[in-house]
Amino acid sequence: MPRHKGDHDARRRDVSAAVWRVLVARGFGGLTLRAVATEMGATTGLITHYFPSKKDLLAHALTVLDEHRATRPRRTAPECPAPPEGLPALRAALMETLPLTREAVADSRIWVSSWDAALADPSLTSGHGARYARSRERIRHHVRAAQLRGELPASDPDETAAVVQSFVLGLVVQALFSAEELPAARQIRLLDGFLATLASAAGGP
Amino acid sequence: MPRHKGDHDARRRDVSAAVWRVLVARGFGGLTLRAVATEMGATTGLITHYFPSKKDLLAHALTVLDEHRATRPRRTAPECPAPPEGLPALRAALMETLPLTREAVADSRIWVSSWDAALADPSLTSGHGARYARSRERIRHHVRAAQLRGELPASDPDETAAVVQSFVLGLVVQALFSAEELPAARQIRLLDGFLATLASAAGGP
């Protein structure tokens, strides 16, 4: 790899790390070109070289957030011989989304803080819309598998996936605002109660 | 009423109206003392007289949002002879929360945009936490009534209320980001499917 490319990649990683630190400290509301520059000990001009506008910076921050979530250590035990399938896989995926650990709370906090900025710009809005559509698709896959295994009643898996994603997103929001009322143990109890409700329901069209 | 008091109230209403217009146009991310002053054609100094700090302004904006929601015309037909009870009352309350109309979309948009600012300040965080706790309490009341009427299976109404509120909050968020995928008709279908799931489930402890 030519030296130039390596330098560029290293600098890009530095910028991404600085963006992440600003997000953790201040949320999206505090993410500015100046804040990233200060965090890096660089000039605002240098940051502008990477992000010509605030919108470019926000778009990059969302990518950083995606990457961070993708690389976060899973809660699933590493010694687990095979990944779960069906309903247990659905439960495991939803557990990853809930703010059950200190790190997951920080992640959720940043995601929720991104919604204001994302709603203020049509292209960021559709980007977030696409993220949640992909998430519903992953949930749908688990719902369908659980139905085939007889763990969930027959229903339109798209509808069930949208209901499941609604439940988990709304629980994230409430847990952030009411940390004392909704500690990890209660979040898990609510999740398991919700899944038991789905499993015992009559099913749908 | 002495003239002074009337003037003060009128000015307070002017300020509240300006705060509302800024929220509609820019969300909480764009709510600044300067923006409110510009909206009123007043000096920033005058606004500072009402709100010494940004935090005071945010707290007032949340109050304005509460008032606006409380006074928004209900979807329930005015000729309806008696307010619904039990499961129909629960459904009606949830319908009011969903972004089913243009005005409700604007309201939801502002609420979601308030979460970043509210999470950045502990007293605003607990204020939002209290709002959602009151909302869960209202839902719990309807759930309990529906159980007594035999419309929902027996379960801990606190747990069911938390699940219901999670579902509706998460659906609001997804509908804002995926307006095309989740138009009003589909939101209502998801709500009715979710309520049918609750009604047909085995119930819980």
C-alpha cells in the first residue's frame, strides 16, 4: 500500500475516533466542526477538508455509529457452540438493541440524539429510514424462522417484525429517560413478557 | 385584573407562540434565544428577561409542547355520546399519540427532536421520565378497565402498560423516518394487530 493511502486511512481513523468522542460527550446536538477540531487538536480548516459541511459531518457520524454498533462485543457467550435460531435468535438480537449495559446505554443515548439532526434533513431522514427498514428485515427473518419452528403463531411476518421493532425502539427511549424504573432486569422481563405474548397469541392473517 | 398582569400574560403568550413557531420550523436543535427573538422581532435581551438561560428556554418549550398536545383537537367524533371505556378507550388514546395527521406528524417530530436536548440535561431528563411515567399510568388505567371488562387477559397491568407504551413510541419513531412505508392506514393496521395480539394472548402473572 502506498504511503499516501496509509496516511489518509490513519487520519480518517483519527477523525472518526474524534467524532465518536464528541458524540459520547455531547450527543449529536453538540457535534460541530469546531468540537471535532478541538478534540483532535487540529484546525477547523483541516476538519472542513474532510467534511465540507455540517451535513457531511452528520452523515459521517452516523456511519461511525453504525460501525461502532457492528463491532461492539456481543452479549452472546463466545463458547456458545452454535448461534441460536428462531425465537432464541430473535430474543438475542433484541437484547443487543436494549440499553442493558453501560456501553449500550451510551450507544442508545447517541442514537436517540441523532434523531433530531436526522429529521432536520431529508437525505439523513431517508438514511435512517433505510437503517430501520434493514433492522425490520433482520427481525422478519427471525420471526419467519420462529414460525417455521412452531415457536410463534402464523402471521404476516412483515407486520409482526414492525410490531417487534416498535416495541424495542420504544423501550429503549423509555429506559433512557427512566433509568431507575427500567433497569436492565425489568427491560429483560418486559422483553420476555412481550415475546411470551406473541408466542401465545392467536396469530393473524 | 390589573393592567400590568394582563400585559405580562399577553407577552408570555407571544413568547410561547414564537417558541412554538421556531420548534415547528427547526425542531429543538434550532431552538435558540436568538431564533425566538428574531421570530418575535424583539431583541435577544428581551428574551433573556424571560429565559435567563438556554435551559430555561428548553424547559419552557417542553411546557409549550405539553400545552399544545393537551389542546389539540381530538380525533374522537364530537357527537360521540359517551367517551369509550376499556379497550376502545385504550385504542383511542394510542391513536392520539400516533402521527396519523399532518398536525400530529409535526407534533411527533418536535417531541422526538426534544429527546436530544432532554437527555443532555439531568433535570430535563427526569422531566421527560415523569411525562412518560404519567403516560404509562394513563395506559395502565385503560388496560385495567379492559381486563375488568374481559377484553384483555389478566396480567400485571403495569407490565402491559409499559409494553403498550413501548410499542406506540417506537411506532412513532419509525413512522417519522419511513413515512412512505408507514402511512396512517398501516400504522392503524399495526396498532389493531398489536391490540388483537394482546387480547388473544394467554395473559401473564
